[in-house]
Amino acid sequence: MCTALLPEDVYTDDCLTSYTHVYSPDLLKDQVAFITGGGSGIGLRIAEIFMRHGCDTVIASRNLDKLKEAAQKLTSATGRRCLPLCIDVRKPESITAAVDETLKDFGRLDILINNAAGNFLCPASSLSFNAFKTVLEIDTMGTFNTSKVVYEKWFKDHGGNIVNISATLGYKGQALQVHAGSAKAANDAMTRHLAVEWGPSGVRVNTVAPGPISGTEGMRRLGEYYRIFWCIPVYSSSASGNKTEMAHCTLFLASPASSYVTGAILVADGGAWLTAPNDFTMLLGMASQIAKL
């Protein structure tokens, strides 16, 4: 693929220096989006792209100082409002307080992006019970907790859109990823269940499943693994996707452009999960070497 056709992006957690609209700049005009894990990586870029399409946002995570810095960048770059709120997605009461503040400040809530997550490389035999539990609490329980609170507080009576940010890790039973793969597989199933149950209330629920994405914490932590094992058909080299591409996928699912789409899993990895070798012996060997460092 010609790199000139790729959307602009930057590796750091900064806003884009330039942007070309793929959709109408008014696609999300005057809507409000609540984005967990919105202070960095894919979550921050989703917030920026939404704001560049007329949306106001709430970015929420546990690090309020980081969120405040991100919110200032986002507002400066887009001219839209961005409210930073401290939450722990494992604690429903903190989500409830944040949603209440969102409704108080904005008077509405149209879109929920469940992006909060955690991951690391670890063989199942070395994974502690608590580590496995923690990943599922953040990724899976966090997604359910936030979705349920937003549904009960607003979506049940007003409709809305939920987009979960998943991953392709569980599709092949990847070594070193039993915790994250299990959590994301549960979220994929949750997407379909909630789409069925909440559809009559005017709520659409969909998922974006990214592959390796540049400029993210996942790439920084798992970059060696990605370079060795991911073969991406869409590109002529082993280049990864970028955050703006993931934001565009999320924008599509959160917007009227996908008005008849619900319960869908949009895999956005350039076809990598179809072609990447699942060499578990080499992966486990790599993990063993890392453990000795």
C-alpha cells in the first residue's frame, strides 16, 4: 500500500499536526463521547478524531494528572470541550460518579468507548492467580461495569452507541497471552449479548479488534514479539497500523454511517491474524530468555 494513502499520525501521545477528514467534519456534531483509557494511545487518538468531527468528549482513567494534560492538548487542537475524569473501571461507584458528572456538565451522553485495558507477555505457567484476575477485572469487568452504568443512567431511555476496543490475541490461542486473550474473547461475546438485549432500547454495541498499532503502550511492551511474528498482508513490509486508523474504524461504528450495524466485530489488523505464524515454541523460548534478563 502506498504510504501516502495512510492517515496522518504521530508516535507520541500528542495531537496530530495536520488532519484530512475522511468523513464530514460534522459527523458527530454536538454529541458527547465517554472514553475510558482516553489519556493515551488509541484512546487519546479516538478522542481527538471524534472531536475533529464535532464531538465533545470525556476521557477517563486512573491518572488524573495525565488526563488533564491530554485534555488541554485535545481542546487546543480541536476547539471542542474535553472533560478529564478520574475513574477505576473495576469500581462501579467511581464510574457512576463520573457519568453523573458527565451528564451534569454536558446534559447528554451519546457514545461510550470501552478502551481501558492492561496486558503483558507471560506464560500461563508463570502467571499468578492475581495477575490473571486483574487483567480480567480491568478488561472484562471494566467493560461490563462501564456499559451497565451508562446504559442505566442514560442509554436505556435515550439510545446510544457502545464501541469496545478488543484485540486479535485470542483468535489463534496465542502463547503468552492467556490472560488478555481470555479477557478480550469474553468482551467479543459480551458485544453480541448486549447488542441483542439493548437493541430494542436504541443501543448499538460493536467492537474494533486492532492488531499491532504503532505509538501505543502495547507496541512498546510487545514490539519485539510483533516484529518477529506478525506478517501484514495489507502492507508491503512489516509496518504496523496506526492510531488514526483505529480511530477511524471506531468513528465509523460510533456514527450514523453504521446505523444498521450492531453485534459486529471489526477486525482492523491489515489481515495479520490470518497470516501471522503461531510459533508457540519460539514464543515460549523468547519468554524464557526475557525472564533471565
